[in-house]
Amino acid sequence: MINYKIEIKEARIIMTKKNQMYFAANPDAKHDEHLVDYHIDDIDLKFTTDAGVFSKLRIDYGSGVLIKTMKELTFPEAGILDVGTGYGPMGLFAAKFWPDQEVDMVDVNERAIDLAKRNAQFNHIDNVNIYESNIYEQVDNKYGLIITNPPIRAGKKVVDQILSEAKEHLVENGILLVVIQKKQGAPSAKKLMTKVYGNCEILARDKGYYILMSKNN
């Protein structure tokens, strides 16, 4: 019985480490690259993924819902910021949707940043700036649109910081667009965004994923 408890504890430690890798600065997972294809309307992009980054085998369903939703948005032409870009699907699609705007893509994960840069080059997308930043630490600009699929497993404090501090990086009437599952805190996120911005609209619901939008009035 004692050995059983030790094994369970060790398994939990291993699982915790695995879950934290994609929002770690230097994931040490053994490389395991894959090529993922994603198609929206007449835009087809290919992404190299790897172990130690979020959703390495496919574009995360929630990210896909956000990509499709943001395509219909109108917002101030002041650039776009993708917070927690991972290997870059949301930010690179944004760059394709709005080729006349600059898209900044940030992540704390060095491996993800390297992949995002490779994916931008592979897909011939050059209106992007991809760099490391722990949330907004290295972000100086203000934007017309901020998009994020926040790292839920990093904890509520990190998610809340991403949502609330976005306000400091939005121009007047700029938009914050967030994807989050209902079971992983969408109601709480909506409440926080309403408090910070004075408004929050549910733009889409799809298989438990909510797309939340707040405008910086």
C-alpha cells in the first residue's frame, strides 16, 4: 500500500511537469516535430509543431473557433497582438487576414517562438514581429486588436493578468478577443472582462468554447 501511494505521487509529479511544459520558458521535452495543415476559406497554412508546445498534433479546436470568428471583426487599424502565440496559428492567420497591419506575436516559450518564426517564413508571411515576452513584459505598443487563447493550466492568476492588463495595450475602441472553454472558466472570464472594460459580449459558442469580446471604450 505504501509503494502504491508513492507511485501515485510520482505519477502526479510527472503529469504536472508534462502539463506545465507548454508555458515553460525552456521546455525540455524530447523533440517530436509534426507538420499540421489548417485551411480557412481560400487560406491554407502549414505549421511545424513540436513536443513542449501547446496542441502539437493539431490546431487546437478553440484556436480554430477564434480564428474563424476574428475574420469577421472590424477594429481600429493600429496593429494586432497575439498573446501566448504558441507555434503561431492565430497570429499568422491574423497576418493573412489583414496583410496591411503589423502583427506582434509573443510567448514565454522559447521553443514555441522558434517554431512561430519558422512557420511565418515557411508560409511567406512577413508582416509579423515574433518575440519572447512573459505576458506583456516586453510589449510596449498599443493595438487595435489583441487575441489570446490563454494558458489555462498556468493558473487563474496568469489568465486574469492576460485579460485585465490587455487594457493597457489597446487603443481607444480596441478589441480584446478571447477563447476559453465554459468548464475552464468562461463565466469567470466574462465577469472579469465586464468589470475591467465595462462590457463583454459572447460572439460565439462552439462545443463548449466561448469567444468573448470586450471593447476598450
